[in-house]
Amino acid sequence: MPASDMFHSDAPPSDVQPASSTSHLENTEAARSHALVELLTCLRSQRYRHIAVTPLTHARIYKRDPQAWAQYARDIFGWGRPFHADVAGEHVFSLMQAADMVDPMEMGWRSKLRVASLNEMLFLHSAYPTLEASSVFFGPDTYRFARAVQHHVETQRPMVRRAVDIGTGSGVGAILLADLFPEAEVFGVDINPDALALARINALANACPQVHMQQSDLLQGVTGEFDLIIANPPYLVDAAQRSYRHGGGALGAELSLRMVDAAMERLAPGGALLLYTGVAMVQGEDPFLADVMDRLRERPGFSWHYAEIDPDIFGEELEHAPYDIADRVAAVQLTLTREA
């Protein structure tokens, strides 16, 4: 079930709702959010850990025993196995019920959300399989992106007063920035309201309540310049156009390029963009890098660094169009710095 089913009511369509109805909805959402924050706190106290994997790996794990029921917390919240209430434990199960986080099954339950671990932090994200257009995804790219952000901060030691994570998803990038720069003004922006709902809860649960989670297409509606802009955009061509996966354009790079354009307009002097994305390499050439170079020639005043983090990801995409013309899909990192 998509995250939206947890955070939006079935109120009758109307431009204006009675004040009592609005107040009831706000109270309901606040209660659900509180229960989810407490759930993550409880799981952390139990030393819960689970590394989120690719959908293909998840499917292969399921195939080992497709009828298996959960025996541990990781089975419930990591692998999304059906479970009996006693396996979750009385307190955890009561929190799941308070958050409207459980779907009933014959003789048991299934969680509507998953929980992934990163360092000492826990993050809510969408249940497997992530088929809905508004699904909130957490996986290997999230870990690569987080490592790239941490490495940039450790090696460059930037002075950051204002920072933003574009396309924040589950909030990982913005929450990392808030943790690394506790005195900075940090924004997490996303076009997907379901992602922002989970991102706000993840920020509270990971002791980063100061993050401003805001709905925005790129940086529209967010004013001012930034010392650090980070982004991990979707970069594939997805037939279902799921927001976490579909990058647009011929080979999925359109949104990544739009983020480069937005950052070049909004970086403060000395500020940097750190963009982690995927690129379809065609006949030994990198079309994304070529497009970035065109932008840099048209607009001087930026230095840049570019590196392949992983030369071969999502190899299954090469079996069908539009990637049947590509040699491979690579994970890359672009660092773009505006001259001071």
C-alpha cells in the first residue's frame, strides 16, 4: 500500500472543510506521526538493523521460501514478511496499529512500511514491492549517495550556513546534512507529498527536527542561495513514471540536468553542488557529462570534478529499450563549485 494511504484521509471532496473536520484530521495525522516516531525509537533501542537491497535481490530472497512468516523484527520491517502479532511484541504492535501501519491477512498481518538502517539512523520507506507512482524508495543508491556526501564533507570541510537536498525522498540527504551541520539552515525538498510525510517523521525520529521539509519542484518556492546543494535524482526511463525512478529524457538524464541548471543559479559564491546519479554510457561515451560540459562552456565561473563510483549498475535494463543501445549504466558523482 502506498504511503499516501497512511497519511491522507477519505474526506469528501470539498474546497473547504468544516473547522471541526480539519481539526480532527490534523489530530489524526499528528497521532500517526507520533506513533511512527516512537516506533523507530523503540526499534533503535532494540538495536534493529537492516540494509535495504535492490528489488531484484529482495525478490530472490523471497523466492527462497515464498510462504515464510516473520520470525524476527528484520523479517517484518526489512523483508516485509507476513507476521503474527506476538512476533512483533505487544508494544511494537500497538504502535503499528496506532500508526495505521498494518494490513490484515489471514491469520496475521503485514507492515505497510519498511525500515532501513544507515549508520546509527533508521528510516521509514515504502513497502515491497514499490509499484506505486508515489512510492518512497530506499536502496543501494541511498547508501552510495550517503557515503558520497560524508566523504565530501570530511575531505572538503565546507563552511555551510544554508544547505538543501533536492528530491529528498525519505529525507536521508537532508537529515545527514542536519546531523553534519547542526547550526546550518537545512532544507529537504521533494515534489512527492508522500515522500515528505515520511521524511518529516524520519527527521524527528533521528533527532533532526530543525530540517525544513518542503514540497517543491526542484527549488521553486525556496528562496535564497545555498552553500551546499546535494541531490540523488531518479535517472532511469520508467514506463510507469514512478517518481523515485523516472528521470525523463531519452535515457533518463533529464532531471539530473535540470538539477544542475537549478544549482548553477542558486549556489552562493564558493558553494558546491554534489550530484549522485546514474548515466547510460553509449558506444564508450558519456552523454550526461557532454551535456554538463556544454553548460559549463556557456556559463564560466565554476570548477568541477567528475568520477564513476560504480561502472555497472542496473544491468537488467540493458535487455530492453531504451537501454538496448547502451554499453552499461554507471553510477557517477558530479561536484560543481561556484567560484568565490
